Amino acid sequence: MTSALTPEQRQQLHASLLTRRVALEVQRSAHLAGQSRAGHAREVLLQDGDDATQRDAERTVDFDRTDRDAVALAEIDQALQRLDSGQYGLCGDCGEPIALARLQLLPQVLRCVACAAQHERGQTRPATL
């Protein structure tokens, strides 16, 4: 099955993905201060000193942020690959077209609403306070 997107819509979504990718790279670079993730992690750990246990939460948030940024960049790159291969805009589970409004909101999305809901129901959610 082929995507129901027009060439203009594909071009708009491609531009949106690139814009998001650049913004995320700028944000990530600022957070890491130009270092690699490993270098940044090393620096964070070296800053702990004697209050290492008190900084556990801060360190966890910092590491989670860099992980989340890496995942988001990978999702965008995968969406760009799907655009190039002609699979963009199709649900990765059922193969049906993903609604344009959903793609405009989340251009890196992999599933249609119905499959995303089913996927989320099948996964356990982390405990919250």
C-alpha cells in the first residue's frame, strides 16, 4: 500500500522533520556543552564529590534527558528514511495510512491512532507518585 499523501504534504512534513531535527540537535548540543554523551556523563559524575547520594536525582534526570534526546533523534531519522523509501505515512503495524493531522502534529509517528492505542494498552506504564 502507498501513502495517501500528496507531494506537497510530503514536502511539508519533510521540512517539519528537518526543522525538528535541527532544533533537537541544537538543544542536545547545548545540554551536552559540545561533549559526547559519554564525556558529559563523566563530567556529571566527577562533579558529585562528597554529595554523590544527594545528587542522584539530578544525575538521573540529566541522563534521562540525554537518552530521550537520542531516542527522539533516532525516531526523526527513521521517519526521514521512511519518507525516502515511500513508506512514510503508513502505520508500521497495520499498514493503513496515518491521518494527516496526526502526522502534522507528530511527523515522526510510526503508528495510526488505533494501533498506537493498542500498543500502549499492551505495555505497562511506569509507576508515578
